[in-house]
Amino acid sequence: MNKIWLVIQREYLTRVQKKSFIIMSILGPVLMAALMIVPVYLAKMSDEVKTVGIVDESGFFIEAFENTEKIKFNVMHMDIDDAKKAYETMSYDMVLYIPEPAYTYPSKIFIYSSKEPGMLVENYIRSSINNDLRTMRLKDAGVSKDVISAMKNKINLRSISIDDTGKEEERSGTLNLILGFVLALSIYFFIFMYGTQVMRGVLEEKTSRIIEVIISSIKPFQLMMGKIIGIAFVGLTQLLLWVILTGGIVTAVQSTFSSELEQVQQYQAQKTGQMMDPSNNVEVTKDYSKTTEFLSAILSIDFKVIIGSFLFYFLFGYLLYGALFAAVGSAVDNETDTQQFIMPITIPLILSIVSIQSVANNPDGPLAFWLSMIPFTSPVSMMVRIPYGVPYWQLGLSMLILTLSFVLFTWFAGKIYRIGILMYGKKPSYKEIWKWIKYS
Amino acid sequence: MDLLVAENISKTFAKHRALNNVSINVPEGSIYGLLGPNGAGKTTLIRIINQITGPDTGSIILNGEPLHPNHIANIGYLPEERGLYKKMKVGEQAIYLAMLKGLSKRDAISQLKVWFEKYDIAPWWDKKVEELSKGMAQKVQFIVTILHKPKLLIFDEPFSGFDPINQELLKAEILGLRDEGATVIFSTHNMASVEEICDHIALINKSEKILEGSVSEIRDTYKKGTYELEYDGNEIILEKFLPSNFKIVEKNKITQGHRSIIKLPSPKDANELLRIMMEHTNIRLFKEIIPSMNEIFINKVTQD
């Protein structure tokens, strides 16, 4: 035991002291913080008020556009050719041109501008015109004004989860999707990154020929486990550093620019509200605040379960794959030969990434269930499901299967490893490796 | 007393039988040479003694006890295929390897410093291994092998990679370790070194032990009763005076006088040969020809 500890220490210390580790530990959080902060600022920067000049040849829509906080409308009393020439000198950002319709109502409208008009403006104009057109057509069909205004009522769909005790909580599908995606991807990356490190470490010992010196002092299995565990600690250290540093940077930036950010965030939340329901227009936000709904959804997530299971799948997913990567490293002499053996290991991992969307679409469906039970895909697939809520028996069963597979496959890998590390020369075939496993 | 006894060791890899019923007895305090052509099974036997692999059948007794994982601390092993972590610092790495053998960190550091001074590699303590020359890396490996003062030292082709000066240094070191009470097993192809430093040898060929014993006894057994003579005068004398059962194997003229090799029917006749020669000529050299280990080796292996 004492000796395994020595190996763990060496594996950990040599890696943590590497320049690449230190750079990754600093660069990662900076990038992640930037990913969280920059879009907010970009949104704020693009937040100037746009003025739209209207040239309406049809004459239907002069009154259709209400000014909002971000978009101002003004009718330009000139024809479109003049308007196109003059709009900039008249300090308009763009010209909205509604040509004379071929039939009763126009079916085409144009925006002329030197700069990109932006999603917000386009959506607003489109929905305003559609609303107006609908009203007009309904009027033409003889529908009374009361009925028309009654039709404008928007349905506000809110998803509420009920647990066994009858407690109700707001839930957000988008939030769950994002959370699951981020957690699953980080597990995937860590398994890949640190699994490969295990393989490289084994190869390094083999090619530098230090392996025989070491296994005359320590059992090959101890060496393998020491290496896998040591590298697991490196991974956990990196994760911890990332969480702490990212949190630190984000809080620092937030506290420095707190007032500005608050505005931006509120606006962001409004915008998210609109985007989730494209037919909404701005007045919907008057009915209720999406922000508070979003916040209550965040608070409703069971972070204890998420963090606990994230750490579990992070660790055991890595341990399972780490043992397999160690076996691959031991079986060959150089990195180019690893390709053939890495393939079958990485296919289930990639499968679990590819199926994230399908799992998220139906988190309780059969695909999601089976992928979260198979140990090679469960670390990623289960993480996608967890934010949506997974029955405890499934979570427990999946964890049990993963733990048992870890024990089983580490045992297999140990057998391959024990023989493989002393084999030089020809790349072994699968048949030979199978013989190594059977070899007592 | 024998420090290490291997009894009827057999080991088969897939279809290849690496060792077939091999037994060796390594006397305590001896330097024991394990000889044999490539692929004979020497390294397999050494790996079994080091508990890197287990034998299919047979047993190993070390110091009176069956081989046990705790014995690792009593064995120092320098494998033929040896290396170090390239990216690790020399000192750090030596400490790590010494600690794996069971030394405390403090002991490891203090003893390593002494050895590093002795071998003139102290300035390299904080350098990375990849900056070392091959010879220096070999020195580090040698130091680490013997640092924990093991009772049994096993060297697999220890001289490969050393220049002649360092080979002598290493040889002296091995003899010194033996004198301090260590038992040394070493496997080699270098027969000259076997004659110089080995007390006992075992010859392994095609997975079987074909010869074992002390070097002097083996050479005695393999001598053919031939004697070398150098004398003044001319060779005709020999044929005239020697009895017919004294065979002249070889004769030639040298700068001063003649040289002959004569095969005697029995060692007792050596005195008779001398007496006859003394009557007729002036003897300058007389010696029994004892076969070199190299001859015995080639002889046994090709015969087999």
C-alpha cells in the first residue's frame, strides 16, 4: 500500500509541475469566464437604439409600428429611391420599404441598410406586420373587433414539477439541457484527456525501459493502479482549480461592474424570454417577469444530487476508461500503434456524445435509459439526464453497474498490462491479447 | 550455505518452453555467473527470482525461506533493458527508486549523496535524465540498484553500455560488494569477465541447465591433459626421446627455440615429460593448458 502511495505521489507531482498543466489551469478558467462574460457585454454594446425610416407605398402600415425602447419608427415622406439615398444623412439606421401590393395586401417587404439590421429589429418588424395583416384579414372576413382582440391572448406555458410530497417547482427545459450538456461534455473531455495521459504514461515507462526496474520493486498491478489514481488526482485538481478560478474571475468582474451587469442581465433574460417564444412581442414581458421564472428554475435544481453524481461519474468513468487506456499503452511499443486499440474503446464514448440531443429530447425514454445503464456510455448519458430528474433506483443501478464494471475491467486490464509491459517488438493481435488475459 | 536455491523451475509461454526443470544453487558470498546464448532462458530465470513472473512449477528458496514479496527489499536488480524517466530530475528519480525498494527518504538522500560523489555525478543531481550521457545514466542505475544494500544482487549484462574505464570501475565495485558479504548473480556473454570475477557459473542452453559448478572445478574437468612447452634447440629431439603414447599435438619454431603442445595419457606423466626434456634441452616454459570458459562455453553449446 505504501508503495502504491509512492507511485501516486510521483505521478501526481510530475504532472502538476508541468508547464502545460499550469498553463491549462490558468487559461481554462480565463476562457470559461470570458465565455460567460463576453456575450453579456456584447449584448450590451449592440444595445443602441435603432431608428427605422418607413416608406409605405401600400399605406396600410403607417400606424402598425409602435416605438419601443430599442427601436424608433418614423415615416419618411418620400419615394423609395430618394429614401435610399437620404436615410443616412437623415440619421436613420435603415429604411423599411413596403411596396405597392400586387393584390390586396403586400406579401413582400424590404429593409435597406448599410449595416446588419439585427435579429431583434427583424423579428419585431415581422411580428408587427403579421399581427396587423392578420387583424386586417380577419376584419375583411367579417370577424368582429372583440373576437380579434380576444384572439391576441397569448398562452403562457410554464412547466412545473411535482414530487411525491406534492411540492411544486418551476422547471426550465432549456436550463436543464444546457446544464446536462455542460456536465456531460466536461466528463467526456476529462475521460479523454486523462485517459490518454494514462496511456502515454504507460508507454513512456515501456519505451524508456524503466519498467523492469520498477516492477522488480512493485507489482505491475500496483504500478498501474498508482498511475491511474495519481492521474485521477491531477484531473480532480484541474477541475477544482477551474471551478475556483472561474468562479473567482466571474465574481471579480461582476463586483467591479455590478450595476451595469444587472441591467444587462435583466435585458438578457427578457430577450431569452422572447426567443423562447418567437411569436411573442415585447408586451408579453409586461405580464410577468421571465427573469424570476428563470431564477426559480435554477433554484429548483437539486444541486446536491447533481454535484454528487457528477463527481461520481467523473471519477468512475475516468477509472474505467483509465484502466483500458493503460492496457492499450502496455500492449504496444509506440504511440502510432495505439490507434488500432483506441478505436474500440472510444466508440462508445463518442456514441454517448452523439446521442446527447436524443437523450435530452426524451430523458426518460428507452434510449436514455439503456445508454445510462451501459457503463461505457453512462458517465456521459446519465449526466445529461440528471438535471431533468432521474428515479433514484436508476441512478443507483447505473452507479452499481459502473462500479462493478470498473472492478471487472481493471482486473482484465491488469492482466493485459502485466504481460504487455514486458513485450517488445511486434504489435500484438487481438488474439494474442486474449491469450494474455487467459494466462494465469 | 546457499543463499538462493532454485529447484526444478519450469516456465512455458504460450507454446514456447522458456525453462525446463532448471535448478541452480547460488552459494552465499559468491559471484555466480549465469551463462548461455541469447534466448536460452536466462532472463526468464532472473525475472522469476525477481518475482516479476512466477514459475509454472518449481520453487525458489532465498535465505532459507520460500520466495516472498518482502524479499524484494533484499534483492537489487539491474535489468538488461534498463532506463530512467527521461523528464524527471536525476536526484528526484534516484530517491523515488530507492524509496520503492523500501528506503526512507532521509536515508535515500544521504546515501545517494555519498555515491554520487564517488562516481563524479554529483553536479547532475538537479539535471533532467535526458541531459545525461548514456554512461552517466548507467551509473545512476547502478547506484540505485545497490543503494539499499541488498543481500542478493542480480545484474543482467551489466557491462553493456560502459566504456572500458567504467567497466573496470564496475568490476571492482562488484568484487567489493562481494567482499562486503553480498551475493551476486550476473548474466553475461562476456566470458573474459566470467573468468576474472565469477566463483561459480551455470550454463543454460535451450531452456535447460547443462553445466553448473565452481569455475576452477569446471575448468579442471574440461582440461584435456595437454601441456605447453618452450625450449631451446630443435624439435627432432622430442620425437626421438618421448614415449610413443606422449602425443605431439602441435609444434612450431618461435624466435628463440621451439614451442610444442603435448598430450599426455595421464596427469601423472607430467613429471616424466619434464625429466626427459631436462636431460636433452633447456626448458624455458612448461605449463598445463586449462581450457578458457569461452572454449568450454562454445564447446558445450555447439555440442548440445
